[in-house]
Amino acid sequence: MRLYLLAHNPTDSVTEGFLPAASRLGLDVTVISDDAAAHRLAYTELSFPAGSLEVLECDVRDFREVIGQISRHRTPDAVFTNSDHLQTQAALAAEYFGLPAKDWKSTLRAKNKAELRRHLTDSGVDTVWSAELAPDQDPADLHALDIPFPCIVKPREGVASEDVRLVSDIEELVQLGKEIQHRRPGAALVVEEFLVGELRTLETLGDGTVRHVLGGFETRLSPPPQFVEEVLEFVHAHPQPVVDQVLAQLDALGVGFGACHTEFIVQPDGRARIVEVNYRAIGDRTDLMMAGFLGIPLFEHILNVHLGRPLPADLGARTDLRAHNLAVCADRAGTLTAAPEPCDLDVDGIGLSYRPMRAVGARHPHYRTNRDYLGMIWTIGPDLTELRRVAAEFAAVNRWEITP
């Protein structure tokens, strides 16, 4: 059976998660990318039978080119992507070939944050005040709107908290809108109500009939006006009324096939309100860690869904372990000149895993987003207090140096 996997740049989720899972399932894999050379380099250490993993060059942003590339090649049994940017293209291509897939309308609603807000409002499940600033539209036009300040401005199809800001008044909003347009020519923006409360995530996996809630994360953010995810802590179950509200909103969006990572706010009165829907597995190595501490073949389950295979009624996930994730973030621009090597340790019975997110010698600006991550520290065990202690001690005794 042949799996077509759409991707932009190589990611740990694909290199260490989905491709090894495809190999274990006995699949032949064709990776389609607009950067084929980078993928070939990333996969040199993977163990695949000869000829069963190949990489083809294609403009994956255009679903017509994707369909054409597949048609000229070999018959597909599944078309899949874990990329935020390519869900709709993969869904349309899979539908074209009559294969199991996410509804392309749902993938579009999830990716397009303005459309997500409109659809939730029209469905009657939640209304968040929002407005869309079209590409090249003058931000000064926002003066005409009755905007609830403080408010959020963000790219309509953005990722990784890039250019997401809290603004306090119309002058700041207009100025920031112009700055983002300068950095992102042709990008549409969304201005929306600032939702006050605790940030949480819900991780789900469905086959179109059965939907499993895998658990979720409690998230600690950097102080506003930016929103960098600094700490994630896994919980096996949020309060059921909260989960029910989020699932109702996902149902309204038509989201229920494959993996989904949903971010939402729990307000002081218990109301759950979606921030964004990432219709794919959670990233930044968190999916890899989840497969480990839940003790399930997560990546195989996701691929099997796209092969048309039903999920088991019970995934058999472990419920005795907690997980704590501490991000090490750059605090300034410059070249990373020192950082610890990747490692897996046992510290007082706590499993600790550290993985770098930026190579030594790499120079970067100070993004003030998740792209400032230098490395990820994961601790896993039954006692959350101990997990926090072990992660903090690892961060304290190691050294990350940035040279201006």
C-alpha cells in the first residue's frame, strides 16, 4: 500500500513519528514537498526497505499540482499531511482519488481564523467579536469599527504565535497592522476579542465514527503582549463540562477525522471558548512524547485512519503518568554558541528527555514567538511537583549561550 505524505519543511513529527510508523505498517511512502532536497537529507538515517521511501518535488500549496503529481506516479492508498498549511490540499487530493479524508471545508475553517469565527457564530455555538482585514486593506479602516479593547491581532492563517499581539487602543492597532503587512505582504489579518481565562488544549483522534479524547495540556504563556508557550503540563481529563463544550464547537466546524490539536480558553465562569483549531497532531515534539507516556502507537493510529481502518473502541492508553514540558527560549537575537546535547536521563525515578530546537551556530532574530525555542525539556512520572523540580534543575545546571 502506498502513502503520499505532503510536507513543506522536514519536521520531527514526520521524521521520527509518521515515517517510522509507516515503515512498521509496511507502507511504501512517497513524500511530496516543495523542498525535496531538505527531506532527502533529513531521511538519510531512516531505516526503510530499498525503494519504499521516495521524495518528489511539487508545489504542494496547489492542490491541482498535488493531484497531477500523484496521477503521474503510482496509485495512492492514502494521502496525508501533518502540516498546518497543507490540510486542505491533502483533503482535496484524497477526495479526488476517493480515499478517506478530512472534509476540505472543515480544514479550511480550521486554518482560516476569520472563517472559523464566522462559522462558529453562524452555528450558534459561540460568538467571539472579530473582524477581518483583507490583504492590502488600509488598517486605518479599523477606526470605523466598535472594537472591544484590549484586543488581539494576528495573521488569518498564522502559526507558532507569530505576529500575535495584544493591543490596547486603536492607534496601537493601526500601527501594528501596518507593521505586520510590511513583514507579510499580501497576508490577511484578524482582529478579535481578547478572551480572558486559562489556556488549555484538547487532543483528539477520530475515524469519522469514533472520536477519542486523548487528554490535553494546561499551558503557561509569556506575559502579554506576546503569547509564547513556555510550559505545558498534561492532564488525562479536563472537567467533562469543559470537554463537552469544546467538542460541540468542533462538531459545528465538522472536525472529527484524524488528529486534532485544539487550543481554548476556560473563562472564570467555566465557559470554554476556542482560540484556534490545529487540524493535525500537536507539534514541537509533544506528539512524540504523548505516544510514549500514553503507551499507544499514536502515529500508527493516525495513519490507519487515513487508510480507512477504524480505531479500536479502547486505545488502551496509560493513565498513571503526568508530563511536564519546559521550553528554553532565546531572550535576544544572536548566534547560539553553546547548548546541551540531546539526552534521555533517569533522575530520581523521573524520566527526563531534552531535545534541541535550534542548532549551535545558527543565528536568529528575537522573534518573541514559539520560534524562539532553543530546546525542550520533558519530564515524565506520576508526581507533577517532582516533574517540575527535575525540569527546573536541568535548566539551571545547563548553559545556553547566545552571542550578539
